[in-house]
Amino acid sequence: MRYATSLAFLAALAFGGCGESDDGADAAADASRAAMTKILDEAKAGLAKVQLASVRAYDTNNLFEAIDGAAPYFFNAGFVRLVTGEWRPADAKGDAYVDMELYDMGSPLGPLDLIADSRTEKTLYVPIGNEAHSSDEMLEVRTGRYYLKLTPRHDAAAMKPIMQAVAREIVKAAPPGANDEALAAPLPAEKMLPHSAVYASKEFLNREFLSHVREAAYDVGGNRVRLFVMATDSPDKARAAFVAWKESVPAPPAPGRDLPNMLTSTEDYVGTIIVAHRGRYLAGAIGDPASARPLLEAFLKHLE
């Protein structure tokens, strides 16, 4: 495997502590169930001309029944509960409806992890929740700890206004979440580009040892630079992650002006990556080195 990492190293990086007790898990499940019921009840109350039908709930035991092979991806992002249903116009005589998937992801980081993967240069953003992507085929929304996916069925043109109305009512009922700058901390909030905050729960840059990574993009002299950071429990773990990074680089880097705790390399489909460790953090920048290096060095000083 190209980015193989020893089990011993993975164990060293893992956060310590015992798992949640059964009582704690039951309490969390009950709280999630109550919160989602309240959200949907309030949304229904605000949509007098639209009715919610065919409601079904899923938890960690049966999520695969709803989304099959995608379930592990949601588990990694913190999945707690899913409620599905069909929003139908009250006076509709046809088969058109809006299919709903409402996920409780445990924290605002989970929805950020999910929705960031669907961003493209052509994404149409609409002002709903913390972030919303709109198309004729689907509306994706993240709001607080919730990820909402709405899909029109049978008559997309007629269902699109209903789709947005449903989203706005659910967002109105759901607890608000932190803004992108707060979710991306300790990355600098200043000059962070809109819709660029990312949270990767697992395998950032295809490395098994890079998890719980925060990333954002910045404009540096007209060049887009991606800055990322992973917080570990200790300087030793950050140093171990840096060593693992060096071992994962496809080819030895060319001699340059890297410091002992900094490494520059280039990878297909990614570009130039500069990685360093500072204290308990592993940080890096992706982009033109002339722009990326000063941004990374300034960020490393901020971490001191």
C-alpha cells in the first residue's frame, strides 16, 4: 500500500480514553431522537401546504439499510441518527414529492466533512443554514450538527420551490451552528476564502495517519493556497506524524531551504505540499511555494 502505516504508529496517534457507556449511548440516542422530532414538528407547523409522510428513522445499527455502502463514510464523520421522509404538497394529485434525508452528525464538524466533498467550481450556493448547495437534482444543506439532503422526485421543476421551503423551515427549527472560521480554528480566520473550510475525519490526502484535519484556503498575492492543520495529544505524536509523512512521500524531495522540521514535496493531482510540525501540531500548505511557504511560516509562529 502506497501510504502504509504501522499499526503501532496508528495506535500511538489514537486518542486515549474509554468508550461511551451503554447508558451514555442510550441517553445520546434519546436526546437525538427528541431533538429531531422537535425539528420536524416545527418544520411541519411552518409548512401548512406541505405534508410529511413515510417517515422512517435509522441509527448506527441499521443505517446500511438506508444508504448501504456509504454507511462507513457517515460513521467516520460522527453519524448518530437519520430520519427519512417524503414531503408532499397537500393538494397534489400526482406522484411528485421531495425526498428527505436528515442526518444528526453529532457535531457541526460532521456536516462540514460531508458537504465539503461535494463542492466544485460550478457549485451554486444559496443562503440557507451554514452552507447550502442547490441544483435541479438536489439541495444539500448543513446547519449546526445536521446534514440535510433533499431530492425532488418525478417533477423537479414543480418540487424545487417546495424543496427550498422545506429546507428553510428545517434550518429555522434546528439549533444554529458555529461559523466556518470557528470550525476551522486554529487556522487563521483573516482572509479565509468563502466556502473553503474543510474538516477531514479520516485519511486526509490519502494518509491513514492524518485524521481530524482542518483545512481552509487563502488568497496570497493572487494565488490560492490551502492551509491545513492536525492537532495531536502531544509534541511526540506530532513528531511521529511528521516522520510518517516523510516516509509516505512518493519520491525523495529535492534539496532546498526546508528547515529540519519542514519538508517540501510534489504529488500528482495535488501539487506542491509543504509540511511541518510545531508543538503538538502537524501543519501544511498546498500551492505555489513562493506563496505557500510564507503563509505556513506565519501560521507556525502563531502556534508557538
